[in-house]
Amino acid sequence: MHVVFAISAVHGRYRDTPGLSDPNDNDITEVIATSSAPAKRLHEIWPLKSSGPTDLEWLRMTEGKLAVWKLTDPLRPVSLFRGMVGEYALMYGHPMRVDINKVPPVLARLCRPGPTSFPETNPYLTAVQTLVPVLDQRAGQQSRTQILFFTSQMKRPFKRLLHARDPVALLLLSLWYSKAREVVWWLRFRASFECQSISIYLRQYHPVQREILDLLPCGSDEGEGLCG
């Protein structure tokens, strides 16, 4: 519904002022690109659908630490995201560091975040470090900044694993979706659909990987998982 309102706002703006473009349209366009899912049927939604050039296209907005700054220019006075300037500074600042002893044992076995691990040698490391702090938090406890750390700090090796439909990477993304949809309204629609699609995909193509399947936050036969 938010997407419909946003599209209507853009249409009305251009209808009333032909030939003109409002700076806020840049903000609305980026929200639409992130929130909207390309299809309504689960088998037409990534990762269940066949591979294509638009797979995970919305994640391209996280390329580089200043990607969001360049796209939305949140410092300009008329920006819809003006109030998030402080959050942007935190999200695109120094990476989070989490004590590996705080990583749930089953997730540690899957991702192997050791004391000598680095993002260059372990593509799961940064994703785990940004995800673990919010896993045991209930709805209302997480901040938008904590949630968006996951995508703002996402590294290219991890993105490549997602494109390859790596089961551990898909699990991490689904766990993040389950938290993001509680806090970030413009991700709620996409998160709900892709989280279900990931669950079906993993159960269909990786049925013997019980540790992964038991952690899935949504879908049939879901286990207790890591999320409260």
C-alpha cells in the first residue's frame, strides 16, 4: 500500500507540474525499488525463479559505503531522509565487531567465524557480525540503524554467494528479512515474499541440511530457529 501511495504521489506531482521534477522523487524512486517485489506468486520470486539479470537488483544500492548518500543525498534540506542523517553516518562508518563467543553455536558451525577470520577470507563474517546483535531482540527493541547495518556493510563476496544461491548465505538473508520487516516499513512486502521463497527453495533443493532448515524463520516445518 505504501508503494501505491508513493507511485500516486509521483504521478500527481508530474501531472500538476509538467516538465518539472521534484528532488523528493529521487527518494520515492529508491524506496519503491527496494520495497517492491517483482511478482506475487512465490515460484516467480527469487530464489525460486530462474536466474536473470534483475536478481537481487535492489542490493546494488548498497555497493560502496556511500551508495545511499549518492542516491538520496540526505543532507539536502528537502530530502525525505533528512532525519536519517545521523543513522547514515553510523551505518556507513566503521564495521561492527561482535565477540565470536556470542554467535549461536549452530550458526558458528555453519559460518565458521574464527578469531583469525577476516571478510577477505570468510565471506560470511561481516553478515554474521551485523546480524547476531539483532537475532535475540524482540519487535520494538531493534533500531532501524541496527537492521540496516546488514545491507550497508554487505561485501561483494557475500553478494556473489547470494547470486549463486549458497544455502548458508540464503539462511542469513532470511534471518535478516525476518527482523527487517518488523522495523523497516519499506522492506516489509519484499521481506515477507522473499523470506517464504527462500524457505521453499532450501527445503526443496537442500533437504538434507537439517541445521540450515531448522533455523529458517518462516515457511512450513519451520524449526524453533534463532529468532524470538
